[in-house]
Amino acid sequence: MSYVNNIRMFVRVYELGSMSAAARDQRVSAAVASARIAELEKHLGVRLFNRTTRALHATEHGQVFYTGACEIIEAIDRAEAAVMERSQSPRGTVFVAAPLGLGRRLIAPHVPAFKREYPDIDVRLRLSDRVIDVTTEGLDLAFHIGPLADSDLKVRVIADIPRLLCAAPSYIAERGMPEDGKALVEDRHDCLNLRFPGAKEFQWTLQTEKGPRRFEVTGTLESDDGDVLTNWALDGCGIIMKPVYEVAEHLNSGALIPVAERTPPMATQLACLSPSRRFRDPKVQLFRDFMVARCKEALDTQLPR
């Protein structure tokens, strides 16, 4: 297992381009990560990485070894998955990512129930609104909201989620009720945007009588945390575009009200992504099926009354 662990560490260092990042990913110290790479290099008799104080790059030998190392790890993972499937006792760790709002409301609340049902499966849940690279970040599953780029990932569509524009009554009392996307732009309404490195939706695509249209909305506040935007909207700072489930409780209480209803946002797709090599892993399948069912149940109950 020591040699296998060294290979796993090499693969993660290669993919992440950082010894410290790979150490965090494998939940060991940077010293242990460095020692594993050194052991592997000694065994192979070649240098796998060139290191400087600022960068780490794979050598030609490292590039060649990476392809074979991936095949070794994938073969071991497939063999372990086959054994666990036969024994009907999946165990191990599932690495999962989800956007903040989705993760907090639809995924995290159900993790304890999953753990009670499958005590031998550990869950590592990472929540972030930034763009996630499922493959290079070593994830087994990632829940995704929005359009999907072409990739080799396996995709399971969960639901089409309606979105809406909404604001606090205090904001509408001060600025007036915009009837449509045109009013948002012409009256320069304060629109609260979700912005982060890699974000693509800097305009709002709304449904009009002539079909979808992109509106160049403006605003003085933006954040990379969707819940921060919701709190700002509740404080009367502006208008937000949100999946309905994220603001259902505020719509039901009247703390937020729909705006620009003549031109609602396009619905967005909720899906679960998985690398091909992990798609049939029993523990990954169990977690995916469990959460897909819970997400569908929650979406049915969390829509506004």
C-alpha cells in the first residue's frame, strides 16, 4: 500500500501542480507528501518534478509516468469497487462539491441521514460558488446548477429549477416596481450580481415575447457568495436573480417579493456530475442516488406556496 499511496500522491501533485495542495487533498502534511514523492523518485531512479521556490513542473519522465500511474490507480479503484459491490458493504470516502446555496439547503442537511444508513462511507463535502474542475480536484461527484459545458463527465440531470427576480418591499417602495427587463436597465435598478473567477453570467437572460434576451443590468454591489446577495436583498439593497428554492421562505413570509414578472429568468438545470472512472463506484452510486432522491423531495416541498 505504501507504493500505491506514493503513486496516488504523485498523481495529485501532477494534477494540482503543487505539493502543498496535493498534501491537503490527500489529508497529510506537506512533509509527508514530499517524502512520498522522494521515495517514488528513488524507486524509479529518475526525477519526476523540477522544483523551484515558486513553481513545480513535471519532468519528461514525470509526464510519461503520469499516464501509466493514472491507469494503475483507476485499475485499483475498479477492482476495489467490484469487490465492495460483491460484498454489498461499500466503504471508503466520497468527495463531493456543490454550490453554496444548493449545498447548504439541499445536500448538507441530508448527509447525516446518509451516514446513518451507510456508516462505512465517509463524506467530504466542499461548498463553493466558484467554478469547480471535477477531474483535477479529485472529486467523485459535483452538483451543478446552470448550463453544462461539453466534457467527458457523466451527467445525471436532476431537475429544471425555476428562477425569479425579487427584492425587498422597502427597495420597491423607494425605487418603484420594475415591470420587465427593459425597466431594470433604463431605470438603472440596483441589481445584485454573483461574481467570481470563471463566472460567465454577467448579464441576465430573461424571457421576453420575442424569446430569450440578455439584459445589461448594473449595480454597485456584488459578491462571490450567493447567500450574501440574498441578505443584501433582504436589507433593501437591490434586486436578485435566484433559484426559487433558495428564496422560497422569504417569498412565503413576504420579506421578498417578485419583480419584473413580465420577463422572468430562464429556468436553470440542476445536475450531478461524475468522472467516468468513478461513475460506477458503488459508494459513489449510493451517495448520488440518495441525494438525487432527497433533492427532488426537497424541491417539491420548498417551492413557494
